[in-house]
Amino acid sequence: MTQPNVHLVMDCHAATMATGGAPYGTIRDAALVIEGERIAWIGPRGDLPKSWSERATRTDRLEGRWITPGLIDPHTHLIFGGTRVDEFEARNTGTSYAEIAAAGGGILSTVRATQAASEEDLSAGGADRLRALAADGVCVVEVKSGYGFNLNEELKMLRAAHHAGRLAGVEVVATYLGLHALPPEYRDDRAGYLSYVCDTALGAVAARGGADAVDAFCETIAFTPEETERYFRRAQQLGLKIKLHADQLSDTGGAALAAKYGALSADHLEYTSEAGIAALAAAGSVAVLLPGAYYYLRETKRPPVEALRAAGVPIALGSDLNPGTSPVASLLAILNMALILFGLTPEEALAGVTREAARALGRDDLGTLAPGKRADLAVWDIAHPAELTYWLGRQLCRGRFIAGTPVPTPSIPGDFCHGLRAH
């Protein structure tokens, strides 16, 4: 039996994001051993067992750079047609949301553009946005459907998401957002649309394997808790995991509903009550906060960060990359927003796109640098991990490893994959 290759990463400092030790799980003057696709050993360079050095088939010396787990974006809508820049301009020159919607804008304009786009064009556009995230050290991205409305268009979006990931060198985890908004043709038949999604579309999505989880927009302007619950029951019967857009604009009990169904995460949460927080804590669900939407919508009701902390609810962060309310293609910008707008600490923010983001996707193979984990790494030109939350507009990432393989970072001259001293 052929043994997997052994790859040493040396001359670096590591923010492992493991809990219970130094801040950020820091190991200075670290060494890391990759065996095949997994981390086999990590620790101070002086403690590296000689046996690993003797077996190494490659050694990369990072010249004092830092490594972290590869970043994870656990909430995006980055497959879509067109943009909504015209609406953005209109909102910022005095036109109201209601006026834009009355003129046929809003989510329905994205639905029309997405339905009109070819699968190839959706893949290419998604790949461009994924490359922007990859340039910030992102290795894994959750991508939702939801702009297709009918089954064929939703499946087109899911296929495009996976293809975009292959084009961009990013792993895509796809989610079926079956209850996003009510299609115009069902305006007078909500029950009919719910039956279509639950009795036809969910089964087809599960059978074709394009999505790992389902999501819904449970809100006064979208779908009720009762409608969402019927959808969740059917999804669970089909073996699909649960996520939920919850309590963004009002407290509809979305967080508690997500917890009732053992959701991986409840996302947004600006209006979540103490009861909702307690339910998330009891269920072990992750709170995914989305400061990009908060920023673009000029919200003033911030998520209950202090209460989530006190209850021990894990806090993850996502870009919510979408054309209408969060056209943010930088996860490092999201880290900065989380500090400035939501009051997270730098360490909490970095955990939110590594350790806790992995939990929000149900991925115990990712999120920290530890033996047995998949060897997803980001390499950084920084002097301290807090710099990842400090700078805006600086190119800090110098390369990534995905499953142990060095992957060039898009649009970065001289990244470590092209100029590293390998032996």
C-alpha cells in the first residue's frame, strides 16, 4: 500500500484557533505536517519529531508568515444574474424601497435576471465572486439558491454554484433556499406554492444531490413560522440539514423554530428574543451574524451579541454576498464590520470565519489547525492575527492550501505558490 506524501510547513507562526490555550490558539515558530489531505502534526518547530522530517517529500518555508485555518464563508447568495446597482443608486438619491418594489424591482428583478441567464453565465459570474473571496484566504463557501423559484431554475443555480467552485478553486457547500419569496404567479395561492415546494421540489433536490441543506426566509414579508415548519418537516424526512434566515426584521420566533429542528444555524438574528437565544443554546445551533446586510440596509437594531455570548451560543460570520442587500465580496471586510458595528473582539471575529463557521456548516473536519483536520490553510503577511480585522483594502493573504494542496490565490503577484522556497 502506497503511503501518502508528507508535506512540512515551516518557518511560520500559527493561529490554530483551538480553544483552551493561548489567544487565537497561537503557536510561535511553528511547524505543521500534512500527510495526504490531513494535518498529521502541529506544534513548536523544536518539538517536531525527526521521523516526520525524514519522511517529508516537500518542505515549504513561509519566511515568518502566519498561518490560520482556511477561512469559511457560511452564508452567501452569490449565484445570480445581473446586479441591483440601479436600485442602489436610486435608494441613495431619494427613492424608497416601496417605490422600487412597485416599479418591479427588488428580489423579483434578480429572479428575472437569474432565470434569463444561462447556466454557463451564472457559473462564470459566481466564479468571479468566489475568486474575490479566495483572495481573502477563503477555502470553503456556502452558496444558496433561491433566485430561481421553480425547480428547474433552482437546480440550474445549484449546478452553477458547484461549477463556479471548481472554476475558482474553492469548495462550495450548496443550500436549497426553497422558501425565499413568493413568486408572482402564486400571489393568490400561498398554499399552492408551499405544496409545490414541499411535495415536488424538495424531493427532487434531495434525489439529485445538489444541496446539503435547506434554508428559508421566515419573516413578516416572506414566510410564516407555520409555513416554514411544514417545509422543515419534509426536509428532515428527506435527510436534508436545516438552516434559517431568522428574526432579521422582527421577532417571529425564527430562532426558536430553527432550534426546534436542530438547525445547523440561525442567521441574521437582529430581533431574536431571550427565549430564542436560550433555544439556540440548548440545541447547539450556531448564530450566523451578517454585518454586510446590516450595513447596507442602514439598520440600527444590532444582533444581541452580549446575550449570545452569555448563553454560550457559537457566533459565526458570513458575507451574505448578494446583489440587493450585501454586495460584499470580502470576508476580511466583514471581520472589520463585525468589530465596528457589532462589538465582537478580533479573536471572536476570526473564530467566526474559521472554527464557528465550520460548525455552522456541520463540518467537524474544518475550522482549526489540529491533527486529523483537513489541511485547509491560509498564509498571511501579518505580524499578529488581529491585523486580519484591522486593515481594509490591503492584500494580506499570500496563498492557501486546500486539502493539503497549495492553491494559488487569485490576482496576487508573487504569492507563496509561485515564489515559496520549497525543498
